[in-house]
Amino acid sequence: MELLKQRILSDGVELGTEILKVDSFLNHQIDIGLIRQIGNEFAVRFQNENITKILTIESSGIAVACVTSLCLGEVPVIFAKKEKASSMTGEYFGAQVKSFTKGTVSMVRVNKSFIGPEDTILIIDDFLAHGEAASGLISIVEQAGAKLAGVAIVIEKEFQGGGKKIKDRGIRLESLAVVCSMAEGKIHFR
Ligand code: 5GP
């Protein structure tokens, strides 16, 4: 998606060769106009899949998932929770996820009442790096016995291998900007 690539080039900040900071439009301040176009693009790509629910992980995937839902007929958005709160009663699907930015491993959870075999799920996230978060969400869809339509990612860092892992499992992956390297202060797209 050309508009997104241009925005990454103009406003993205590389923190070394591994982390891309896009706080000015995606991860801290949200450019709603841009997110609307991103959501529209995801919706166009998955419009024939009869998506019944969108699954993401807190927190930065939520805004993108909600806007995509508006373009896909207002299907419910579920976000996997990273912390176990005392309000979380009932039964949960869970998956261990190693955080790319913190390095810690935590259990992400989705209440069992929200996904079932009747659902066709679209997974959405802001970034794809090693594929840990996406793998955790895929595991939750599998545990629920739901159908997985695919994984939709705003920014994939191809050189960190998560995309290959997903595609090798035969899962459809749609990434709007695919970064193939971030060396010497330059961002290169596929
Ligand atoms: P993965 O689980 O694929 O290794 O990493 C994806 C998750 O880590 C995303 O949910 C995102 O929150 C975070 N992440 C990975 N790489 C980056 C990055 O370069 N910048 C930011 N802001 N978040 C990232």
C-alpha cells in the first residue's frame, strides 16, 4: 500500500536494525484517516471470505481491527488479553506469546464464549516480526475449532521470518507494507 510506505518513510524511525517506531501514526498517536484506508484495504482483500469475527491482540491492533470491522459489516472484534485480571471469570483459550518488544513470555487469553466452530476469523495485527503474536492467535483459533480466513498485517518485517512461518503453514498472509531491511538508516521495502 503506497500511502502507508510513504508514511513509514516520512515518519518512521528505525531503532537500530530490528525495531521500527511508528508512534506518530500507529502505536501512540493514531492517524484515523490513514487507519481508515488501511481498514478499507484489508476489507477489500477479505471481502469474499464471509468473516464473522476479527481477532487481534491488545493493544495496537485494536484500532486497525475496529476500522476494518466497519468496512466488513461491523463484525465483532475480539482482542486477546495479555494480563489476567480479576474480572476475567469463565473459561479461556490461551497461548504463550513471547513479546517482541519486552522479551517476556506471557499467556494471552480469549474467553471461550467469543469464538466457536461456526466462526470464520480474520486475524489482524499492527506488526509481524518473528510471528510469535500471530502464532498465539492462530493457536486460539485452532483451539476454538473456528475457520481461519487469514492474517492481515499493517507492517511486516520480512527479515525477521514471521511471514515465512505463517505461509509455510498454508495460511493466507496479507501485509500492506513489507520491510525487507532497515540498515544504515534506510528502510527498504519488498
Ligand atoms: P512478533 O510476535 O511477530 O515477533 O512481533 C509482533 C508484535 O510485536 C506486534 O504485536 C507488535 O506489537 C510488536 N512489534 C514487533 N516489531 C515491532 C516494531 O518494529 N515496532 C513496534 N512498534 N512494534 C513491534
